[in-house]
Amino acid sequence: MSRDLYKRRIPLLPIKHLMITGNPMKIYSTNDIVDAVIIGTGAGGAPLLSRLAGSGLKVVALEAGKHWNPRMDFATDEHSQSKLFWMDERLSAGGDALAFGNNNSGIGVGGSTLHFTAYVPRAHPDDFHINTEFGVGEDWPLSFADLEPYYEEVENFIGVSGPAEYAWGAKRKNRYPFAALPLNGAAQLMQRGCESMGIPTSAAPNAALSAPYFQEGYGMRPACTNRGYCQAGCNNGAKSSTDVTFIPLAIKYGAEIRTESFVTGFEKDLSGKITAVIYHANGEERRQKCNNVFLSAGAIETPRLLLMNELANSSGQVGKNFMTHTGMQVWGQFEEDIRPYKGIPGSLISEHYHRVRDADFAGGFLLQSIGVMPVTFATQVARGRKIWGQALKECVSQYNHTAGINILGDCLPHSENFIELADEKDQRGLPKPRIHFTNGTNEKRLTAYAEKLMKEIWSNAGAKDIWSFNRNPHLIGTCRMGNDPARSVVDKNGRSHEIPNLFIADNSVFPSSLSVNPALTIMAVSLRTADKFLELKNN
Amino acid sequence: MTRYPENTIIDLFGGEMMTESTKNVLEERLSVPEKQIPDFFSPPDFRILVAVSNRLLPQDGARKIDLAGMLDSSLASKTGNGWRYDLMPPDEDSFRRGMNGIEETSNALFNASFLSLPETRQDEILLAIQEGHPAGATWNELPASLFFEELLVALTELYYAHPFGREEIGDLSVADKPGWKHIGLNQLELREPRSL
């Protein structure tokens, strides 16, 4: 359907017609034994929620945060939009301690998709067997072919804008449903730098609309207005976060979303099956009876919940195999006026280095242009360049002439990178999670190669005052899927090896990081998990 | 240093180019009066914070962003920022002890309060803390360079979230109502400020 819409280019409707169409939401009693409780409404929870509701099941989603109305509630302001980020304190340990807060996990209906950059390349077929290829890391029990139909379905349903032909990875069976978004200044500069070195580039696939689109269950979503604040929440529904895509569809199909409901535990019967989910809402403890549970709280809260309840962990693998991505950024200043607040932040891509001949590292990386919001830029200058006073102000005053590129590359699991419960308690009285992360040799080699390359690209593009900022984005692993119950937490269908009615669908099940941004794959795996669950249930 | 015209953002408030939600947030931030009596810090610690803020993000114009006051409010409200280095004590402890540490280092190096020192001396103290080996018993327990990094980042965030800070760098993203059509290199729209 989306393809037809794209061809017809329906005209923009006045804003009053674009409001959430507001299907009445079904409400269950906590004493109803619902078919499934889904914990979390982001990229992991929302797709399967809509699938299960669509097949007629009684489903309730428990979401820790609020259900925002972006038109009214979202400002073009990073500081106030920190309400979209998970702010319960995490303790960050290890040689490359990660910054959390305004950096990764989300809260609110939509989860992290509320603030994701919407960069949605597919993983490559070889990403799923990195161990077979390089002898390090972990293979997936799934192949690209298992996920391909789901990639296609997600792209068409949520509305992905991308180039007519995509140069890398498995050949696409169909084009992206929407034409690519326009290139902003940073993208043009990356194009210029890469061209001079013979590195091919392409408009990137982005989960934001280049033309209006009628979203089932939601209504009209307008095209992107190039406001540039994707990472602080889209205010018009152009970005394909789950609150404007899978969630309204799920509500239309009869799912209930319970907001400000924080899950703390589970009730089990004598056989060990879960019979109810315990959560806090409105200052009181509640229990929702259910036949099945899907955990989609992300790669930190999902294992934290299992560890707190000593569940599904006889393998000892819960919280282990924690990964991020290698994500070094290189910044520079240019003569040209760039206005980094305009356009979708990552509008250009190159996957030319998905595999590097004669490399001294396993895996590879993609290159991405980056526009940046002012506070994010200023704080990165402060943290990364370690300058202050007049020097800091002078560097930040070049904001309008600043552009960046970054990589998004492989990160292997290491035994020293994991999540555990600290003795220190949070405001709810629950143990805070402590996250250990240190880049290993492979990550360091890959990053060193990429840093040299990016600095050369930026120099060729005309940048002055080039500097790099090393960071590790995304939270991956901690409850990995696998065929061997001794080395994994769930099977390839997302089902716990130990508790037959417990499933996990989020970035924690990834056995390897993949060399691309995770959101699209999380959504694809989520739909597959739902379908496998329905097959199981109906047989 | 690129400079942009003053009041570029303030002038948008009466017009049609800013969404209500953005306007509300910015107006609220502008309307907060400069804090005289701290809610979180003790008055002596607060005076040190004011002096440190002036060195980390110096402000020479007539318009001032009350960085110390805003940080005090944020600590008093226990908002938190979602994480901390495992090596660091809770934020409240860290900031309180850090102010004490600055005074200790000042006394150890110059036998005087931080407040009474000239700017160059104050900068020497801050640099010693940033580099991680300042004099003073506080720093045996509180990792000095991590404390410095967290303080600097917190103040930087407050500074550039403020309309004055945004104006200073020519950030017109707050003119968010019509969207942007000219987004390529050197493509400016009429409402975007030109560098002075």
C-alpha cells in the first residue's frame, strides 16, 4: 500500500486532520488472564504487540513512561527533551565507561525509537555468522534469509525513505517505499571527501517520511520538515517511531497500553511458569494475570529484571556478552555555512568498509555523516577535547561551520563486559545496574583504522581543526539467543530455555552486534518472534 | 570567534516561527531570576561554584546566564542525569565535596581562598584538578579529573541550553515552526541570522 501512496503523492492535509486518530483503547482487568503481557513499547515490544493483538489475542503492554503527544509536548530543545531518556541512575564501570542518560535507553510509549536517529540499514548476510567467517564473536542461530521478509515488512509498514538502488548487502527484492530524504550540509561534505578518494556513498535509508503517508491506526503522517531534532523527539510524526506506527495499530487491534507502570517481578506456579506480572503504578503494587510474558525492556533493564528475580539464568548467561558498537566520530570546521540543526542528522552512508581486505580486525563498519544539535555538540567538545574557558567557547562558537562523520562498526563480546546488580539501591529501592565496558583489541584496531580514514576524508573535504571523539553507542547482548542452553538465554525464537512462557524480544537477544544500527533488526526479530509464538500456540 | 546578533531568539517569541511548546520552554528558562540563596549548596560552597563557573564558561556581556543557580536547582531537585561513573560517589556528594576540594587545593597551593585569587591563579587550580593530581585531602577519595569533567559538562549543558547561549553560536533551531527547505551548504533562509 505504501508504494502506491508514494506514487500518488497525496497532498498535505491541514494540521488538525493529522492528529492521532484515537481509536478507543480496550481495557482489561488485572484479574483477566490475558494471553500475553509485553514489558516495554519500543522497537522490541511494539511490533510483536501489534502482531499478537492483530491475531486476536488479549495483550497488555506495560510501559514505565508516559504516552506523549509530540505536537503539544515536544520542544525543539535538548534539555527539556531529556524526558525521553531513561534517567534511573546506572553505574558505569570499565576502561571505557559508557555515558548513559541522554545517550541511549528511552522511556515513554515508543521507547528508544522516540529519540533514535532513524538510520535503518539492514544487516548483511555475513553479519549473522561472524564467528564462521573470522573465528571470533558468536554466530546467530538465525540467518539473513530468516529475517529478510521481516525487514521488508517493517520498512514498508513504518515508511523508510531510501535511495532507488542500494549498493551494499544482499540485493533488495523491492525498492525502499519512499524516495530518499534530501542531503544536508554534513552529507554534502562527506560526499565531497569520499568522492575525492574514490569511496562510494549513497543517500541513507532513514525511518522518516519523504512524503506524507496514511498510517493504519494512526492517520496521516506528514513528510519530514528537516527540523533536525530526531534525537530529541520528532514533533510531527514524520519519524517512524513506534508511537506513530506499531503502537496505534496495536491499539486498533485491541491491545491495552498501560503507562507509568514499572515492572518489578513475577508470580510463578509450581512448574515454574509465570502466572502474573507484578508492577508498580500510581503508588501501589499491582499484578496482571497472564499466560505468557514478553520482555522488551532493552539490553539493561531486561537482564536487570531477570537478575533481580533470579529467573531464566541457570546458564549464568543473563547480563553477560554485553556489547555496544564502535562509534568514533570525527569533527571538523569548514568555510561553508552548514547549520548542523537542519535535515535528518544521518543523511549519507557508505558501507564500503563493511569488509576491509587485509584488515587486522574482524568485521567492519559503515560510515555516516552527522548533523548535530547544539547542546550535544557543546558537551562533546567539553568532554572530548577537554578544553574550557575561552577555548571551549571559541570552539562551540563555530557550531554553524561544524560537521561530523562517524562509524558504526562491530564490537565483539568479551568476558569482562557485562551487567550486574550493585548493592546500591535506586529511588524505588531496587538494586542499580552496574555496567562494565572496555573496548577490546578488535574494537581498538577497527577504530584506529577508521579514525585515520575519517580524518583523511574530512581533510579532503576541506575541514580544519579536525578532532575525534570516541564513543560506543547502542546497548546489545546480555540475554543472547542460541541453540545451546548452556551458552545462551533464549532459543532462536526468543523463548527462554528454562521458562516455557517467557520470551525476550529486544536488543538483548543479539548474539553479535552486527555492523549496522540495531533498530530495524530489533523490529524484524520482534515480528519473527511473534510469528513463531503464534505458530507454537496454534499447533 | 563567530558572532551572531543579540536578541535573534528573543525577537522570535512574538512571531509565528516558533512552536508553542518550544516558546514555553525557552520563556520559562529566561524568566528564572538569578539565584541569591542556594537550595542545595551551602552559601560558601555556592560562592565557589559561582567563581568556578565564571572561569569554565566566562561571560563578559551584560546578559548573564545563572549557571551556578541552575546547577544548584538541578541538584536540589535530584533530577539526575541517568548515570554516573562507578568510581564516583553519588552526584550530591561529589559536587559538595568537590567545592570543598577546590578550596583545599587553593589553600595548599596559594595559602588563600579560591575566591580571593586572581583569575590566572584560579585557572591553575582548575587545571590541576582537571589533570588529576591536585593538592588536598578531598582528592584522595574523589577522582579529581572525573569530578572536573562532570562539572564542566553539567555547566556546558546549562549554558548552551539557554537562549543566550544558543544565540551566541547562531543556533536558530528554535525557529521550528515552518521547517527548513534550504538545508544544503551555504543555503540560508531569511530567518537565519548571518554572522556579524
